[in-house]
Amino acid sequence: MDNNYQPAEYVDYVKKQPVWVFCLLSFFTFGLYTIYWFYKSWRFFRESYGWDIYPVWRAIFAVFFTHSLLETINDLAIEKGHPGISSNPYATGYVVIAIVQRLLDQTIPTSLALLPLLLMPFLFLIPTVKQLNYLYEKTHPNEYQPAFSPGELVALLLGGIVMGLGVAGTLLGEV
């Protein structure tokens, strides 16, 4: 980890986020929220540490950068007093399930289109979300954070509508 961090001004990560909110948003946005989560995490490190990286590309191509992000977050959490986790198996699990999910999405028949939704790679990110909550709590003790921001509520509503229509269309079949 780069030790050139000079916290002249604290750069907020995002907010303390309950794990269930992260999972709900990741599921109902079909993984788009997970890409946003990767983006916000990489942006935090770029702004906090002055890294010369492009968070957008690291989020879009997350399967190539998951290991380094989870390891970096783990290192920072340990530095701040967290007991730490073994981030490598979680990162590997995320990458493998994400790739299998994409392959299934491209190869299965339309009648089984909802099957890839049962593979949820974001579940492997839960320990890291807990570490980020720990880090946020260290810098903002006892600060109230609503479970959902207005943007997250909109994403959840739109994702729920799309998912409901998808389930209905799959169950009803061709009319």
C-alpha cells in the first residue's frame, strides 16, 4: 500500500451502507450497482492517495482489478485497526462467478433467461463492504446515514420494475 497518504482533508468514501442495501441494489440493478460501487471505491483511492488511475475503466473491467481493490481495502482496514480478512478467495470467487454468469447469459435458451440471476457475484464483496463500513465508522462515529439515497431508491424502483416485467414475461411466455 502506498504510504504517501497525507490526510490534509478527508475524502469521503461514499457512506456507511448496510450490507442488505448493497445486496438489494446489486441484485435489482442486475449488477450495475456493483459497477458503480467499484467506481466509487477506485475514485476514493485516486482522490485520497493521488493515484494516477482511471476509476471508470477499473470499474468497467472489474474482473481484472478486483483482487487489487479488495487487497487495498483490506490493507487500509488493517491499518485502521480492523482484524482483516483473506481478500484473495473473495476476489477470486467474485471473478469466477461473474465470468460464469456472463457465459451462461450468452449460452442458455431464452426460457431459462432468469437462471444467471441466481448466480450473485456481489455476495463475495460483502466482507469488503463490511470493512468499508468499519472505515467509515472510524472517521464518522455515530453519524446517522439513511439506508437509501434518493438515487438509490430510483435505481431500486426502476430495477424492480424491469425485473418484475422480466419475470412476468418469462412466466407468461409467448401469447
